[in-house]
Amino acid sequence: MILTTTFVCFCLASAFNYFRTRRQRSLIKNLKGPFTWPLMGAMHKLLFLTPKNFFQRSTEYLTKYGTLSRCWVFHRLFIPLADLELSRQLLENDTHLETGYELMKDWLAGGVLMCQSEQWQKRHGLISGLFNKGNLERLMDLSRHQAEQLLQKLAEQADQKVFDIWNTVSPIVLDLMVMTTCGAKPSEEYSKNLKDLSELYRKRFLSLQSANRFNYWLSSPFMRKRQNRLIKRLNEEHKNLMASHQSQKQLKVGDGLDMFQFRPMPLKNHESLLEILLENKDPQLTGEEICGEINTCNYLGYLLCSSALCFCLVTIARNPSVQQKCLEELNLAQIKDQGWDLEKLPYLEAVLQENLRLYPPQVIVGRQLKKDFPYTHSIVGDAELPFGSEIYINLYELQRNEERYPKANHFEAERFLDTPLELLSYSLGPRCCPARKFSMQLLKTLLAPILAKFELLPYGDEVRLDLQLVLGSSNGFQLALKPR
């Protein structure tokens, strides 16, 4: 009796799900995809997907079903995409701007990554104001100061012994991001809370137990409480900063600001993101949204810039000719006692761009369709992607396409010197990264003195790619340093 009832319920649920998605199915008949079981769909494709095997499984999937396909999981329609033709149409469209990043909603809600499409343009403009010419120069002064701190830390490791450079680079980048967004230097406890929360979300990614919000709520009550506690602590400090700014009209950390988590910082002559947001006259911008914006920029800047810099360092260490060319360019572009003219480092910038092509820190760019998306395509023809589709653009595979990039799996920085190519690591269109110029100058500012002071040695194991929100390495970023 129980088996019969279960079978009947399963059949009814499957029939309901089929008729519920009938219209969507009719619009994607031109797309290939894995076999769809009744009700569950292609759940078997996700069951054994992990951060460590993601890239192998992704390559196998694309080889079998193509760069534009469909995958059903229960009632949800996923569109795995590694096709430049359709990706460009989607990213440059000013209607479909919903990112669909539900995993981090508790932490980043209200921020630029997750705000509604109608708010995006104004929020993008506010963040872009942080990087106007005058303030960008002052931020570069701060970056140079942090580069000096990084050199001091690396000098302690320059004994030709293998070490994981992530552990040295990431704390410096984290401090720099918080100083840029909050105008204050974080204490060890604030930094630890931010690191712990970032790691917690990285572990949730691609986890059957905790990636889904409902499963996470049911199966991980202690982790969920810890997550909420960390979010609350960070937001309390942001609100304290906001209250201090509003009472003083201008945030000056060194002039009497007594806070538990923030300390006086050197070179506070730049305008922080917090100041820009608070001085904005928009009454609809709430304190919670400001906290979401600060959290978003801290998280993205910390993890993405740390990942990009670490991959670049280990790549240069394993390409001696590239390292030598960078050193020669740095010697020519150096200004006495003033570092380098960043505009006169085209080869170093090409090295960074090629590294971002091969190892994009943000591997997946998501879009969730709020209405049908008509498209044209040279292979599958003209059609529409239906409302409700969840599209995931795989930048790692897309930027290693042999048709677009000859010798796509080889490191060739010259490809960005001869004919500058389109790079999707910063995305395209209206929802592209507003900090593109700043992040590139920041990476050059941190990378240049390292190459000038140390020889990067290709010791240790090769990176083993894994995906935990951002591109990482399961065995760290191993190399050794030798003073020049």
C-alpha cells in the first residue's frame, strides 16, 4: 500500500512538473542536453560535482553537449554556456541584469552584485565615483604603501624554500580593500571575521548539503548560526562607522574615532566608498544596503584580487622568459624614488591580461531571466531562452576556446600586445565591473616591486585548480623567492 501510494504521488508530481515546464521545453528544443528523468531531471549530473572535479566534469560536459546546452533539475532550467556569440548578446543586453546569486543573499543583499536591475545603473555610478581620476591617484598611493608592507613580508620568506604565497598576499589585499571601502584599517579580529565568513561561503559552494538555502537551513544549523553571527559582527562595525561619519560629517579615523574593530591608518587622504555612499542624497539608499555594498566590495576585492595576483606570480615563476621581459621593462620604466610609471608597463599589463584569460578569478557569471530572451546564433539558429532560465557562463572554458584564442592553453602574453583581444574576466555590457581600471592598476602596483626585488623560482607543486566561489588551488600557490 505504501509503495503504491508513493508511486502514484511520484507519477502525479512528475506529470505536474512536466505540464508546468511545458512552455519552457517547447522553446529549447534546439538545444542538446543530458537525459532528463521524470521529476528529478538531470540531477545525476550535479550529485558528484565537487570543487576539485568541476573543471574535468565541465570539459567532459561541453565536449558531449556543446557550448550551448540545457540541463533540467526538477523544475529549474539551467543553461550552461561557454559560447562567446551568445554570451556577448546576453551580457550587453540592458534588460537581463539579474545575477541570480542566491547563495550569498544573507551577506551581500543590497549590494551591487545582487541589487535589482532598476537600481543597478545608479549604484554602478556611485561606485565608479570612487575611482575618479583624483581619488584613483590617492588610492594608488595607498596601494604603494601596501606594496611596501608586502615586500617586507616576502623578504622574510626569500630563502629559496617553497611556501604558499596566498598566505602572505591575501592579508595585505584584504587590508587594502577594507581601507578603500571603509577608510579605516581593520583590526585582526575584523580581518579574521571577514576571512572566516569568506571561507564559510566558499565551502558551501557546490555542496549538496549547504549550497541550497533550504537544505542549508535544515541540515547545518550550527554553521548557519556561525554564519549569521559573523555577518552581524561585520555589519555592526559598518553601522558604527556610519554613525561616526554622520556625527562628524567627515570620517577621520585618527581624530578620536574609538572603535573596537578599526584602527588609525596611514595615508588617509582618499575618499572611501563609505563616504561616497553616505554623502549620496538618495533617501532610498538604506543603511542595510550600504552594509551590503561594503560587504560586496570587500568580498570581491579580497578574493578576486588575491586569486589573480597569486596565479600571476606562480605563472611568471614557471615562465623564466616572461619574468626576464618583465624585469627589463621595469628597469626602463622606473622613476627614481617614485616607483614606476604604470602607463609605461604594457608588457606587464599584457601578462596580467593573459593570466586573467587563463585563470579568471570569477569562473562563473550568472544571469537569471525575468522574461524571454530572443537570440541569434550561427549554429543552433535563432530562438528564445524562456523566462526563468538560469544561465551560467563558464569564463574558464570560454576563454580557452581554440577558435577564439590560438594555442589557447598556452601562456602567450604577446597576444594582448599585437591585437588586444576581448577579455571577459571583468564581464561586458551594463553590468561590467566598475573597478576594472583600479584593479588592473592595483595588480601592477603590487606585482612590479615583487618582480624587481625578488627572483621567482618555480619550486613546489603545480597548482591544482578547484572552484570555491572563485578560482583557487587545492594545494595552494607554491613557489620560492630569491633576492635579486
